[in-house]
Amino acid sequence: MRFLVTGATGFIGSHMAELILAKGWEAVCPVRDSLALRNLKGIPVRVIAAGDLEAEISVNGAFDYVIHLAGATRAPDYDGYWESNVKWTRELLEKLVNSSWKDSLKRFVLVSSQAAIGPSTDDGACKTESDPLCPVSLYGRSKAEAEQVALSFMDRVPVTIVRPPTVFGPRDTDVLGVFKCVRYRIAPYIAGPDRLVSIIYVEDLVEGILAAAMSPASEGGVYFLANPEPVVWRKFALEVARVMGKSSVAVPVPLFAMKLLARAGDIVGKFRGVTPLFRTEKLEEMKQIAWVCSPEKAFTDLRWRPRFSLDEAIRKTAAWYRENGWL
């Protein structure tokens, strides 16, 4: 079977391509920046230029599945998110609809985000797939719009949408900061009530994405892919330290201090022409009391469940960071 995997140079996309190859199938990865191949080092995928898709099909045949992971998780404004997350999704679907091989396509999977539906209520009640889309960030808004674009093609393309929550694992740079804090024996968190989040290890996530692609029951569906139990973020940080054999102290950081740091991130990012991880938009997501979603629909329809315990996932992640000089 042939898979087209967009965004394969990214954290999740590289693991997706790796899993497809491990199954004995072919992964073809269109790449816009040939210099951004760090995450694909040692993974023998077929890399093509993003503009060479039609030539690839004419020479080597059509694709059975499309896993659309490409997009932006950071951008200076909504136009940047829209360009990468909404426009590219529409262009790819239009290309499929107008292609000679659309009838051979078994599934188009859009990898969206929990950010598209927004946070839970403060009591930690689980969000379900039928809840309305209420994003609180520009990123979440762009993902919600991309979902609507994908669903508008459902009468012409077999579409499935998956929404990961917080994802961690080897090659991740976002949750890496939690692991780095262990070196200083601290676990910083936003002061105030405990913040509850759904979470998933990247190897479990890509197995869930593959199950969503190949399950007959998932066509036209939307699914949260998450561990069955959410975590308190403060306790997750302390658990990282424990698994790594360190003792850390939970350090509450007042919200006003976080706002000042986020504003500083905005200013530095604007001055340098980059978008830092920690900025005002990111804090808007972080300060929410609960980001909790229910994976029960995925458990039932896809017959998928995460394989790794939280301890195992943390241990594997820390080991990779150490082996690759990230810690």
C-alpha cells in the first residue's frame, strides 16, 4: 500500500512515516524545504518536492491513503496559520478531487488538534466530538477552520478527522522544556488551581491515526486520540523527574509573571522575526484550567487503545533525548 504523508519532516509526521515503513508499506513524503529533514534522518522514506506530486503519481502510481499532518503550530498572526493550516488543506483536497486517481483513494485523514474544540469547563468535564468548536487561540481557530474545509469535501473524498491533545515523545521540542527543568530539580507550573490535561505518547498517537485511516467505521468521523486518563500538569512534571531518577520541587509561577514573560516572548519574536514557543497566544491556552477530551469513541470505533503506560512513555522519551544530546 502507498501512503502520502504530508508534514513528515515534523515531530508527529516523522513517527507516522516510520510506522508505515515498519508495516512494510510505502511512505511518500512531499517536502517544501529540503533542508528541514532532521527528523527523517535514518528513516528510508521516499522524499519528493512538494510540487512533484503529479509526476510521482504518473511514474509510480496512485496513493491508497493520505495522512495530512502538514501545517503550522506557530505563526505571527492568523494569516500565517491560515496559509499553512487552512489554505494548504483546501488546495490538497482540491488536487485530490481533480486527480485521475481519486477513486482509488481509501481515506484522507486530517490530523487536527484538541485546540480546535477549545478547553473543557473548569470542573474538568470531558469534551466529546459532538461539542461545538470554541477555540481560544489563533492556532485553534485555524485548525477548526481546516476541519470545516475537510468536512465540506466529504461527498467527494472519504475524510476522517483526528484530534490529538498534548503530544510528547522522541523528537518533540515543545514538552522538551519539562524534561530540561529536571536538570535544575524544579517543576515550574502556573500558580493557582491544578490544570488538568489529556495527553498521549507519540507512538500511540500514530498507531491511532493509522487505525483511523484503515477502519471502515471511521469514514466521515471525528475522533479524539488520547490516553484514557488525563494528568494534572504539575504532577506530570514531577513524574518526569521521578522516572528520570531525580527529585524536583514543584514551583508555582504567578500568572502575572507568566504574562510578563509571554509579552517578552512576543517582543523578542517580533524583533527577531521568529515565533517563539512561549508567547501571549500560547499562554492563553496554558492558563485554561482543563483541556480534557474523551477518547471513548476512538476506543469503540477504531478498536484502538494506547499501548504505553505513562511511565514507559516518559522513560522512552528521556532515553531518546539523552542519546541524541537533547538533555
